Amino acid sequence: MSLFDKQYSPECGHCQYNKCTSSICKRLKNLQPGTSVSLRVYGVRVPTSGSLVLQSFDPTDCCATFDAGGGVSPFIIDCHRIDGFTINA
């Protein structure tokens, strides 16, 4: 694979050639859609009025899509940018 073979995902800002191999990415990939979580991104808890609900995880571009509720647009993030998450009961 050459440098010119990289595909860029503008939604997440991630090159697809890296794949989703971090421990956070692997754990997100195994969560069921509808799971409620709280995220930490670079050491800061993602502010929401409540919990984020996992809608989907795309292993081709490593993006996780969350529903923040309240009619807010979906929150899309590259799993490599997530430091950690808590599964809410």
C-alpha cells in the first residue's frame, strides 16, 4: 500500500488505513446499538444534557455515531479520539 492509497474520512478526520485497532475502538465495536454511555475525549467528559446512546459503529472509517437526545444532531467521533467511556445503567 502506498501513501496515495489512503482514504480520508472528512466526517471524523481519520485515515482509513490505520484501521480500528485501539482498545477503545475494539470495545465500542462490541457494544450493542442502544447502549447508553458517557465519553471522555482527551481527558474531558463530553458535555451532554444526559447520556449519549450508541447508534452505530462503522469499522471501515472507525467512526462511532451517538444520539445525544433532545433533537440534537448525532454526535460522530473517531474512536481513536476517545480516551474512555462509561456504560450507564
